[in-house]
Amino acid sequence: MDAFTAGILQRIRTAEQDLHRALESGDDFLAEVEQSELDDLRRLAAEHGIELMPAAPRTAA
């Protein structure tokens, strides 16, 4: 695995964790920000042929 792929995967894991924490705390604004970041990272990964596990469905806060 190259550094770019490893970096994207790490950033996705971090964004998923941050989104989960935002949802748990009820911070709707932060959850939207984190979801946008996660969507952008997943799009970037797809554009570069990086395979990801299917995204877990997002639950409403």
C-alpha cells in the first residue's frame, strides 16, 4: 500500500470516528461538517481506485 492510499484510509477512519462522536453528542452542525468531509474523502478514494468497505448507513441525530 502506498503512502497516498494509507493516508486517505486513515483520514476516512478519523472522519468516521469524528462523525460518530458528533452524532453521539447531538452536535448536528459538527455532524454535517464531518459527513461532508467523509463524503469528499470517499469521492477522492473512488477517483483514485481505492476500494472501501461499504459505508454504514447514517443515523439521524
